[in-house]
Amino acid sequence: MTTSWRELTAQGRSDARSGEGDSFDTGAPEPEATPGSDAEDTIAIEDVLQTMGETAYRWDVVQDRISWAGNAAAVLDIPDIKAMNTGRAFGLHVDADHAGPRFDALSGGSKRAPQSEVRYRTQYRFLPEGRRGGKARWLEEIGRCRLGADGKPALVEGTIRVVDDWNEKEQRLQFLGSHDELTGQLNRTGLTERLAEMLSGGAAKQRDGAFLLVAVNDLSLINETYGFDIGDQIIAMVGRRLARALRGNDCVGRFASNKFGVLLHNCPGEGVSVIARRLMSLVRDRPFDTSGGAIPATVSVGAVKLPEHASNAQLATGRALQALEGARTNPADRFMLYQRSERRESERRRAANMADEIVRALNDRRMVLAIQPIVTSKSREIVAYECLLRMQMLDGSIQPAGEFMPVAEKFGLSKLVDARVLELVGELLRSRQGVKFCVNVSPTVSGDRDWLAGLQSLANVDRRMPERLIVEISETAAISKLEEMTDFIADVRRLGSQVALDGFGTGYSSFRHLQSLGVDLVKIDSTFIENVTARVQDGYFVRTLVDLAANLGIATVGEGVGDEATAEALERTGIAFMQGYFFGGPEIVMNSGTGAGRIDIDIDIDHA
């Protein structure tokens, strides 16, 4: 039955006076009508509802009779609102998945007191043409429900409005919460949730599952050659090919920038290997038709069997990553299935324990410096000291950097260590006026703006402090990140410090590399210095490196000098400076124990 809002309100007031149900009335006394006026016409409620795109209704649940406001048909996009004059009829136009939750919302659930009132707000999918039609709208309903003596709904009053645009945005936000925007497939969060579901509860009883990590090889090279937009196209197309190759109950998602995760169900025996190689073939055998032309691509695959080798999602992803690392180091195959190895597990546990110890040492101020002199070749006078990092263990023993820095880099702790080393060097620069110090930094420092800010803070205290600092970077790190390191070196020199290339001769630097890096010194690696008197070829090699650096106006330092004969041989090559135990070994410098706050990091052994 369709009524005007005036009639609907009047009926509600009548019901309220007679005690037969509630109304939309607030209970305030009605204004008295004055001659020539109509109190009920003061506000045209239906016009307001129409303007807001809302309608209203009253549902007598006991009689199953709905009274609608006059604009209901227009708002709900229904040709004849009389067709929905009962709650049952209206319910048949609510999406089947939403009908139950809607009724639960308006009735307040099963534990409400009889003759109480429920205020509710709910959203649901409404089907103007019924459940077999194609049209759909999203509605938001706000109202109140009066429960009868039996605790069941007796009278419902509410307003309804269309929220298609709002819901579309909400749905998109929900979608992006679990899906990747570029590929439209599951993102890492969504994929991990599916993986966890598979390995939890009753699903864990399913045997012969597998988790694969599929990585696009050389994506950085594709980005550099063709541009990031082409790289994105390759990623999206690889995802689609992988998805088309999977069975109905399997799924694929984007795990990281160049990695996809594939979850396989019911894949016994050699099935994992067969599927992995099929996926590799699908990507490899046909170039991708991009806007930049046809571009070939390949993938590497690491896999772990579930639940045989991983009982939870964290273990599964960690061990799939281990397998993927192995696959990428084997260009002849590019596939590896995780196999448990006691030796490897023991190494990972040791690495994780060492990472924990590094964090504790940082917090306990047990990272210290040992300084070793650097002398001139001719006068043998000390011109600087190299600061060598050491970790003081709880038992009092000292660990050299070579024992723990590879672990720090693997677990992402090197930036924290670099920051602490800069603090310690700053203390030395303040306490030992006029002395120069060399300090080694890790490869990750080139992208660490905080480290440069720390160096700037030294200059802010005393602009001469950075002038007494020589920053050492390894040759291999410089060549592997040439452009980034070149910018870093320029920034360091701009602040007044010098830069030395450490381990020169081991990373195959060319004349062009030395020229573009812009370093001030090169330190020739000790592996060539130690045998300079015993092996003629080492002597020739050192002289060549010295001449190469001299042609560019770069000073040279010979590392690892152990005796007078080596020192004299190096002096004959024209090398400018020398360093080694012959001139003095590293001596521990105790620090003040001041510095940054506590570091809290959880070490994840499964991703080691």
C-alpha cells in the first residue's frame, strides 16, 4: 500500500495515541492549528526525502504489511511499489546473501528483551527486478524496530537511501586491501591469508599441496632498457599467463615487485615440478606483445611442498624464498624444490643467533672501534688511522667485522650498524683534534639519507670535522651500484670529507669507473700486497694499479704490509701510503656509551 508522508505520519500518531505501535513522532505535543494554517504542512517532508534521494516505510511485521512513502518507487527503481506491500515480497528483492544479515540487524539478534526497541543501520544489495534480474543497487537502511511480547519484531520503521557510489568506493578499498592494483590478482596480504587458510584447521589435513614463488628474471634490466611502464606491462601479462595455466582451485597473486605466489592444491608426486616447468615454459616460449614491441622474458621458480615442509604461512614463504634463491643461481634450470637440509638449517639458526647478538650489542653499546695507523711510504709518519669495527661479546671476546657484517647485511641491520659507527667516529673526531680517521661503510649506505644527515650534523657542530674523515667504500659495492654510489660520493665530498675505494683490484674497476666515481684514494687489496715480493706478477699488477691511479691524480694506499721488504717494494712502485701490522695492529678505543635509543627488532629465521 502506498501512502503520502502526511498520511503515514498521521497514521503513526493515531497508533501512538491508541497504544497500537510506534510512530516516527518524537512524542512532543502537536502544535495547535491556527486559523488559515495547517501545522502538518509546515515542512514538506516528502520533498526533503526526494531531494536527499531517500524514502521511508513502516512495516507491520505481525500483519506483514508495508506502508511506503510516495517516492518509494522512484528511489528503489521499482515500476509498481504495490508489488512490495509485504515484508516477504520486499525480502525477495534483497540479495540472498544479504537477506539474513539485514533481518539480524533490524531485529537485534536473538538475545533482545521483549517489548524493547532496536536501533539499526545496515547496507545490502537490492535487486529491483528480483533475484533473476540483472539490475542491482546498494541500499543503506536506518531505522528502529519495536519487539513484541515474544521478543520478535512487531513494528519496523525506517528510511532507505541508495548508496551505489559510496559502496563502489568502499568495495574498491576492500578489494585493494587484498588485491594488487596493477594485476588485479591477490596481493601479498590476500595470498598469505589464502595460504594460512589452507594450512590451518581442517584444511591442514589436505595433503600434497605446494606454494611456488615465481620471479621475473632481470626485471630491473627491462625497466632500465624499455622504461618502467613496459616493465609494468610485462608484470601484468606474466600474471595473466600464470593464472590461465592454473586449475580451478589453485590461485596466483603478486607477492612482491617481480614475484608471484602460486598456491597449488592436490599436487602429489612430481606434480609440483611438472606444473612449475609448465609455467616457466609458458613465459619463456612466447615474447610479450607490449607497447614497446615484442619483449622476451623468463622466470625462476622456487617451491615448497605443503604441509610436508611448512606447517604455517611464514615457514612456507620463507622456504619458498630459499628455494627461489637457489633457482636463480642456477641459470641452466631456474627451478628448485625446497629440501630440508640439517646443515643449511644449522647455518640459518647460527645466522639468526648472530643477528640477535648484533641487535643486543647495538643496544648495549658493545660495538667498538679499533684504530690502525696509516703511514706515508717515504717518512713512515702516521697520517691517519683506519677505524675497524669490532663487536664485544658478553664473554669479553672481540669479534671482527668480517664475522658479523655479512649477517647484518643479510638481515637488513647494516644501516643501524653504519649509524652507530658514525656516532663512534664522531666521538673520536671530537676527542682527538687534528687527527684524520678512515671509516668503512656498508653497500647500503649509498641510499641512506639519514647517514648523510648524520655527517651533516658533524659539520654543523664543527665544519672542520668532516674534513678529517675519509669514507671507505668497497670496490665491488661501488661497481655494482655505480650510479647510486657516484651520487653518494659527490654528496660526501660536498660535505668536506674524502672518499677511498677499498679493496682496489678485486672488483675489476676500469679507468672509466675510477674517473666517474670521483674518489680521492684507492686502497690496494692486501691479497696483492702480501705477495708483492714473492710473486713477480703481483708486483707488476700493483705497479699497474698505482700508475692507473696516478694518471687520474688519485693517491694509493697499500694494505696488509707485514714486513720491511714489502714496505720497500711498495715504496719503489710509487705507492703513497701504507698500512699493516708492520706499522701497528688495530687497538680498541673505548667509547663513552652515549648514543641513540634502544633498537627493537624481531629476527625472522625463516627468511634468513
